[in-house]
Amino acid sequence: MIKNPSYERNYFIFLSATFLASLVAATVTSFYWLLAIPFLILFIYAGWRQWQFVFFLLVLSLPWSIEYSFNSSLGTDIPDEPLMLLTAALLISRFFYQPSETLNSWKHPLVWLLSIYVGWLIVAVLFSTDWLVSLKFLLAKSWYILAFVLAPLIIFKDKRSIRTAALTFLISMCCVVVIVLCKHAGSSFRFIGINNAVSPFFRNHVNYSAMLVCSLPILIACYHINKKYRFLVFGMTVVILAALFFSFARGAWMALFVGLISYWLIKRQTLLLTFIISLIIILISIFWLSRNDRYLNYANDYRATVFHTNFEEHLVATYKLKDVSTAERFYRWIAGARMIKDNWLTGYGPNTFYNNYKPYALPAFKTWVSDNKDHSTVHNYFLLITIEQGIPGLLFFLLLVAAMLYYSERLYKRISNKFYKTAILTCGVMLMMILTVNFLSDLVETDKVGSLFFLCLATLIAVDRNTRQEKGKVTLDKQNM
């Protein structure tokens, strides 16, 4: 609150003058968006004084944000991406205002591993086949990390801030889910109507289902921690489960199954080991398929791959490898795998897959949607990183993920506090769910799922730091007694 009367008067005069100037400029030029300038200044000033509010508003906006294109080459997500930029700007300002305090909040091995991964990303941009496109990607990645990793590390100083962020997201998501279910009911919850139902908040049912399945661990955590509102939490869980069923997303259903297994693995302290074994099995499978070109035996019939409007037929076609989306994934995966050998070190550059993959594609795996009018990518995030950032990029990302899984196990074992223990378990399960859906998609680069991935990272670091500080205080108090 401003206590200095002269300062308050001068600030009011400044805002009034800015508003009048914007009004005149908007009237003369017909650029009526200029009227937003004084309100933006007021919002930024309020954010500077209470910048946690801006961050929680960003978390609130995640399920509601929509894609908006200014032209064919420039688009954004509104309102969450502008809020990311504002959060990042406020964080940078805070860094220059309180550098030592800010840097102390960022001291952690996971931050260093993230920095190494981003450092290699910069190298990949420098050697990109289209450096301008890759530079745009790097800039977007930077404010994702600033807003969802580095900013929360300053905000998540106690249980209350972590709880507020989780509940803010959960309540917001549940509101959107109710709207989607009401819209979907208009088409009798049919498979063909799901993409229209999730619009405009989600690009398609895949993005929607990924965010849905990540909401479930948070709901279970709320049920476990707070006995007072268990009936309400149970009701919300039923709604989310129903929405997940009617999302008709095979990847999200698989992620739910993986999440249940991960819950058990974290308790058994074997999550990281299972992850490493899974990677080894995948590598062996890839080697087996590539040896003597065995993968050619699984080429699809171009005429047999169709899009099914009936979900039962869709599942049967998936099992028989005759579903068009599955067949198209094989088409792009093989093209992507063939790309790696020509640029294995630095990759082709972030966000350049579409510009480079078609010469490597095999006609034997072509489908009737292979023209790729949507300019979508390879539909496997791990393969996408390898293609665009080289094998070192994949290794640095896997090292970061493995470290996150390690901390999930280690902290769950070390911490005795019920709230923090549940938060760690929730993050570990969510992380495995996110990794699962990204095996069939590339959602870490989206505002919906990418934000949750980075928030899990920030929460792991914050809980580790907070519990160590609390333990240190308890030890110090005992010594002073």
C-alpha cells in the first residue's frame, strides 16, 4: 500500500495522463488497442508489488487458454503466454533488485541439469537449418522455464503457496471439464464429437486428455491430505474420470495405468530402476527392428488405413495397425529415425522437423494424411529431441528426467511430513504420466502439458529445499535449548 501522499498523487497524475494520451492516440489512429496501455501499466505495477498474484493467475489461466494466430507465421496462446512473459519480466526485475536472494533460491542440482540441457539447446539453435525458427523456439522455451521453474522456486517457500498453486489449477481445470462435458453431451458423447467439444480451450482430445489425466494425482493428493472436503474431492474425481473415459484418448488411458504402477514403484523405491530398464528394452527393440530392415515387414496398406468415427472400430484398427493415426506415426517415426544418422550431433534445429523430414520418409508407410497440412511433428517427444537437438540433446533431457525420478524416490523416503511427502509422490506420478503421453505425442512444448512438467520440476526442488531448511531450523533450536 502506498503511504506517501505526494507519491500517490504523482502516480495518479501519471496514470491519468497516460490514459488521456492513449485515448487521443487511439481516436486519431483508430488503433483502439492503445487504450489498454494504461491498464497494462497498472497491472504490471500491481504485479511488481504482489507478483505472486500474477503467477497464480497464470496457473489459473492454463486450462482456459486458447490458440490465437496473428498471421500464418505468428501465433500465441491467450491469456497464458502473455502472463508467462509478464511473470518472466517480473522475475528478471526481481533478480536485479534482489540478486543474492534470487540466486540462492535457484541453487540446486536439478537447476544445474536444466541449465546444461538449455545450454545444449542454444548450441542446437546455432547449428539449425532454420535459425530464425529455432530462435523463436528458444525464446518461447526461455519464458516457459522462467515462469514455471525459476519463478515458483521463489514463490514456493512454504506449504501454503504450493497448496494454492495446486488448488488453483485443479479448480480451474474442473470448471473447464464441466463445460466440455456439457458440450460433448450435445453429440451424445460420441467419439466423433470430442474434438469439437474441447474447442477452443484445447487443440484436440489428445491435449485435453493429457491435462485431464495429470489432474487425477492432484485430486488423490487432496483426498489424502484433507479429510474435511473428501466428499467434494471424490465427486470431482468421478467427474474427471468420466471426462477421461469420454476423451477417447488411448495415450491418456495408458498414462493412467502407468501412473498407478508408478505410485507403487515410488513406494518400493524402484521407479528409477524401472525407467532405466524400460529405456534399455526400447533401445533393444529399435536395434532389432532396424537390423536387416525388419521394420519393412510392418508396412501398412495405404487403402486399408482409415479414420474411424466409431471408437470400437478405432481400437480394433489400432490393434491391427490399420488405424490411420497409428500408421501415420510409423511413417513419421521411420522418417525421423532415418534423419538422425545425417545430423546426429547437433540435430536439424529446434522446431524444424517439418521442414526436413519428407525426403527421409518411405513410400511403403505412406498414408492418406501424409501430406501433413497441419505441419505437425513426429509424435514422439524423445525422437523429436533427437532429430532436432541431436543425440546429446536427448541424453541431457533423459539425464534431467532420471534425476527428477531419483529425487522423487529419495525425497519420498527422506521426508516424514505428510504434506510434502504427498506432494513428492504426486509429482513423481505426474511425471511418469507426462512421459507416457509424450511417447505418442510431443506435448512438453505445449502450454498445457509443458507447464505441468516444469511445475513438477519446480515442486521437487522447492520441497527438497524447504524440508532441508525446516530440518536445519529444528536442529538449531535443539542446540540452543
